[in-house]
Amino acid sequence: MADRNRQRPNDEQRYTMEAHEAYRREVEEKEEKEARERREATKEAARAAWIKDGGSTSSFESAWQTLDAEQRKERLREASTAARQAQRSISTI
């Protein structure tokens, strides 16, 4: 009986695929913007440390790609280690 009394949502209330896709685009754009801002902040902090340590802006720019690649590898290693530890904790349950 309860199913018969339940009203169907009208078009304004229905969550459509288009609404979902628009929401996902907004979320992805926000995440990309935040990631870009974090990368820029990281680069600026590294540049400041480089210059404080006696390096020049031009030498930093030439070294940045290598430094960035090393940081990316380290983040991947950390993520891989965390994933293995999570898997171990799941398999011991």
C-alpha cells in the first residue's frame, strides 16, 4: 500500500543524468584548480628555499623539472606503500 501512495518526483525534483554530469564537471574543475594551486604553491616555496640557499631564479627554473619529477616519484612511492599497508590490513581481518 505504501508504494501506491508514494508520489513520483516531478521533472524539477528528478535528478537527471545531465544534472549529474554538470555536477561532476564542477567538482572536477574545482579539484583541478585546487591541484594547480597546490603545485604553484609548492613551486613558489621551493623557489624561495632555493634562492634563500644562494641559488638564482634562472638556475631554479632549469632545475625545477628534475625537482618536480623527484617529488612526483616520492608521492607515488608513498601512495604505493599506503595502498600495500591498507591491503595487508584488509587481508588480515
